[in-house]
Amino acid sequence: MKNFTTYFHSLKGRLRIKIAPIKDSVTKAHGLENRLKEIAGIEYIKANPVTGNVLILYDHGTVRQNEIIQALSAFGYLEPQNTSPKVLKQVCRNEAISRKFTKLFANITCIMVEVALQNLITSLI
């Protein structure tokens, strides 16, 4: 079975990733937590067997995100080719574009509401 991730979100010191093999398996979720706790710099980890999501908080000065991803691959939770730096950069780039689009859409919506209110007030006066 190929273990591709469909969700990946990261900030400096924080990583959330969907790991299909832990979904519906408390044993696998605890196993993943225990294995990652052995890595220096990981401060908190919570693997949720209901959703398959894993939240990892880490000290960016001690361990890097790519080292955590490589460990997940080495432990068999992710396919190595799916976690290449090129793929991770693309995921992060797509996420940044999505955030920019969301902000732009919110700004446009606010402007449209403001114009509509101005037109309404003008028509009432």
C-alpha cells in the first residue's frame, strides 16, 4: 500500500500532516508518537487515529522540518518519493498562493460591500 499524504501544513516549529496508516489504528498512532518522541528537538506530538492527522511541535534550532519528514519516510509512514524537497516546496508554494488568494478575495468582498452600502445610502438620501 502506498502511503501518500493528502494534507501538509507547516509553520516554523509546527507541522501538521495527514498520515493514512494511522487512521483507525490507535496502536499505529501511539507507535508513531513514540518513534518521533525519540528525535531530539520534537517538543510535542499528537497523532489522531480518528482523522489520521499528526501535529508536531518542534524546536526549529534543533531539528528541521525536512528531517522530521525523512524520519516519517524511514519509519514507513510516508513514501520517500512523495516527500522530496521539490514536492514539499510545491506544497508550501501552493499554500502561500492560496493564502494570498483568500486575502485578495476578502479585500475585494469588503470593497464590494462598501460600494453597495454607499449606493444604498445615496439612494435613500
